[in-house]
Amino acid sequence: MIITKPRIALDVLKERVTVAARSPLQDRPAAVAGVLADFVSDPQLLAGLDCPCCPDRYIRHLLHADPEGGFAMVALVWRPGQMSPIHAHHTWCALGVHRGTLTESFYARDETAPEPVTTATCLRRAGDISHGPADPNLIHRLANLGSADALSIHVYGVPYDKFGSDVNLVYAA
């Protein structure tokens, strides 16, 4: 008799995200977000993984790199007061909040203003998801405006080694 170790939630998440990330491009962000929704609030999702925070800025921890280069999944750890720049994406993306609360603000470009202007803001609590296609007009910012650390899971449609150049289209710091 062969005894196997129980599969952890993260392994199943990786497999299901891989399938969803092979969906037709127009369906991909929603398909991946749907998978994240099924797992992101599981307290055991990242059990045994070390995802420390950084005192100066939010930090990414690689959870899975697609061997075919189609996507990468990362955990972002946010200390209180940390936020992303105002940005859009060069690629599709999906995210889910695993722990804590993030504020997602949406923006529009205004040719008369030096920076995009806020059009909406919503709270993303543990279990909430968000997603979008590659679109220079889908401008947003994520921020931890709370008093406790937050952790979110993000999947981007590029290989991990391209994150520096191929994920964010930054509009303002």
C-alpha cells in the first residue's frame, strides 16, 4: 500500500489556475479570478510558506511560475500604509485578498491634470477578488489603508522574469 501526503490547497490552486490561464484570452482574467475566489479565503492556503513583509514597500513572493511562461502567481504582502503606484497593466491580471483589507482605487486619465483622477474606490476584504484585461485605460491603485498587514494573491499573464518590464504601466507614484 502506498501512503501519499495529502495535497495542500496551494497545489490544487496552482493546477486550477493553470487550466484557467489556458482559457481564450478574452475569458482568461475572469476564469483565473473565479479559481482564486474558490481558494483565496482558505486560511491553510499558504500554510508552511514564509511570506515576510518589507518595512519600506509592499513585496512580492513567487508562488508559481508557469513552465510554459504563460503566467506567474505571486503573494503580495502589504504593511499598513503601503500602496502600489497608480498603474494599468500591460497584461491580464487577477487578484484575491487572502488576509486583511486592501483599498482599490480606480482612475481615469484627464489631459488637463498631471495625474489620473480618482473615479471610484472600493474595499477588498479577505475573499474578495478583482480582475482585468491588459488595458491602458483600466487604471487603479491598491493600498493597505488599515492598521494590520494584508496579503493578496495575484496572477499576471507574463513569466515571472518579465514582471519588471511587462506587468505595470505606471502613471504616478
